[in-house]
Amino acid sequence: QVHVIESGGGPVQPGDSLRLSCFAFDDTGMIFAMGWFRRAPEKEREFVAGINWRGDRIDYVDSVKGRFVISRDNAKNVVNLQMNNLQPDDTAIYYCVAATSFSKLKTPDSWGQGTQVTVSS
């Protein structure tokens, strides 16, 4: 089974940074990509960022390029999302996800419970 849990959200002001972390327990040996979705208030979930196990395949939604950095710490089975220069439009519940391949990150196999990020003055 695959269990995903994320943390690191919280209230911040515009321009601040947060670092989200996600731990994925995978006893299937089938998870080779992880990433993040978010759901803003009254909006649909959107893909934010993804990374494969090797870290050589990375994707971001256009709105976070240049501000967010996704990375992996494979020794700890952790994926991080460094979020810089946060803006009110980044306010959302952020979900860590896991998939069997990088190409399948848009339809993840497993979801975390979500962590709230609130950006306001």
C-alpha cells in the first residue's frame, strides 16, 4: 500500500516562503513519481509540480515557475515543495500525490490529506 502525508502549510504574508514536505510510505515498490496538487477556494484542483524518482524529470504549472522548487530526498522518502514569494493566489489546500510514473502524475494513484496554505496581508 501507499500512504502519503504532507505537512508544512500555514498562514503567511505575501512575499513569504513556505516549505511543504511529503512523506510517502510505499510497500508496493511501484511509486516512481511524486508531486503536488492544490485546490483554491471555490476552484478545481490543479496540478502544481511533479518530480520523478531520479529527479531529472520535473514539471510545474506556469503560475509557480520561478517561485516554487520541488525536490526529493530519497533517503528519507520525502518530497519537498519550496514555495517562495507566495502570493494570495497561492492560497489553497496543497495535496501531495504519488504515481507509478512521471507521465501519470496528473492522475495520481495516492493522495495525502492536504495542508492549508493561506497567503494574506
